[in-house]
Amino acid sequence: MKKLLAEFIGTFWLVLGGCGSAVLAAGVENVGIGLVGVALAFGLTVLTGAYALGHISGGHFNPAVSIGLFMGGRFEGKDLLGYIIAQVLGGILGAAILYLIVSSSADFSGVGSAPGAFATNFYDANVYGVNFGLIGALVTEIVMTFMFLIVILGATHKNASPGFGGMAIGLALTLIHLISIPVTNTSVNPARSTSQALFVGGEAMGQLWLFWVAPIVGAILAGLVYKFMAPNKD
């Protein structure tokens, strides 16, 4: 239960910090943090969460990470479903708190239903001045999640430098967002995608399947590849 609570809190923090930066701070006139700021915010949530909670649960905060670690022989299958449920519920709470903050504005008229609204993920939508289709989104999410898990598996390997794993993982997530925000608004995390889509509905829910399938495929591939390259055995 302590591990599940840690995953719940960590995913809550990731969604509130990462998606919150996109919704509340990215486009603020004159002081907005922009794409780079949002990318950094997501990285910082994972970095801080990993050091605060990683020693309790491993600091996954992402169903794809849990699945990738399982495939890589780093995580027991008996805990997998519980972790995923805790992560999704934590993400939903993060989105709910963000919704309460947004809805307190005198100008609030709903979170919107357009692609990208409320930091939702998307494909085949001209949100940042360019339109990437389903294939581009699918490839991006698979490859970005693959590399995210390669970094995680490497940074947490028994032969890796101790104490620096959280930093490498946080910086990797920042880089991933810098690359893929214009393509999909960056998921690599089904819990993060689900939490936002639930509050927007419509097309965001219709496209949610991709942001479960692609990250999981990327994570499975990374787990198998890294297990082959560097088994975490004595």
C-alpha cells in the first residue's frame, strides 16, 4: 500500500506540475514559459518525484514505465496492475485539481474541446502550426517512450553511478518534450494522457487509444532490448 500511495502521489505531481505548467503558465502574456518551460516542468516533476518517492516505490509514475521495467526484468508482475491503477488515479486527481484552479477564473467558460485543449494529447491536428498525422504520432510516441525506458533502465542499472538516476531520467523527459510537443503534445505516459482527456472528452477521448498503445509498445521493446544488452544480474 505504501508503494501504491507513492505512485499515486508521484503521478499526481507529474500531471499537476507538467500539465499545470502548460495550462496555466505556457501562454501567459509577457511572462509565459512557452514550450521550453513546459518541457522543463515535466522533467522537473519526474526528477523531484524520483528523489522524493523513488526509494519507496521505484518512482515509475507512468504505466508504460512499469510495463517496460517488468519486461526488462526489473519489476515483479504481481505488482503491475496495482501500480497502473494507482498511477491513473493519481493522474486524474492531478487533472481534477488543475480543473478546479482553472475554473476559478472569472473568464472560465470550460476547458475547451479543440485538440490540445487542457494539455491533451493529439494527432492529425494543426495546433502548433504544423499537422502531423496518425503515423507520425504513432512513430514519435513509440520511439520517445523506447528511449525514455532505455535511459531509465540504464540509469537504474546496478552498475550505473549511484545517486544520479533521477537527474538523468528527468533530463531525458525534458528532451523528449522538446522534441515531441509539436507532434503530439507529448504523452509517453498513458496515465497523463487519460487524466486530461477525461476532462475534455470528445476527440481527446477518441484519440486516447494511441497514447496507451504507442507508449506501451515502446516500453516493451525497450525492456526486451535492454535486458538483452545488459541483464541486471550479478
